[in-house]
Amino acid sequence: MEHRGAPNDPLGCHFDLLLEDGPSCRTWRLPQIPRLDGPAVEAIPINVHRLAWLDHHDAAVSGGRGWAKRIVGGLFSGSLPINCKDRLSVRLQSTDLEGHLEIEHRLCRIRSKPGANP
């Protein structure tokens, strides 16, 4: 989700990466969307988001916290680690993107093959 106008965002725009995890979504704040086989981007874990955000295409964020717009939607396969600080590696599939999402040490990247060199 592209999130614009968040009062706590000094840049005025960031991206929320949401992955469904039971009754909610694990969420990370990214300064930009990582490119396939490109450099890693910072991924800051933030509070879980409601599942309803997976179905929104464009909506105001409650409490006057800006506006969110879905950029890419799709499915992932694989397991999320129990501990949010552990390495995450799942396969992403959508009409716009296919690859392996990896988050480790607060860095996020999308690779064409899992564990491939950056």
C-alpha cells in the first residue's frame, strides 16, 4: 500500500508491505518498493493491520492519518516465522510481480531465486 500524508512520516509517503497472518496482517514500512533482484530497502516492522486492508484499493486512513492506495496485490506461499525478528522468506505471486520476498535484519529484497546473491 502506498501511504501518503501520515502525520508521523517525515517524507510524506511510504509503502506498507502487508502479509496475511491469521486474523491480521504483519506489516512493514518501506521507503520504496524493492525492485526484482535490486538492492535491499529498509523494512521497519510496524503494528499489525486489519485484514480489510488487503481488499481496499484506495481509501482514507482512519483518524486523519492520510490516504492509502494498493500498488500490488497477490498471494504468497511459505510460512511466516513465529518470531517477527527471524528471517522471513516467502514466494510472491501476482499479475505484476513474481519472486521471493526476503526480510532479514530490517532489510527487504525481492529475488528471482531464493537466496540468490544481491
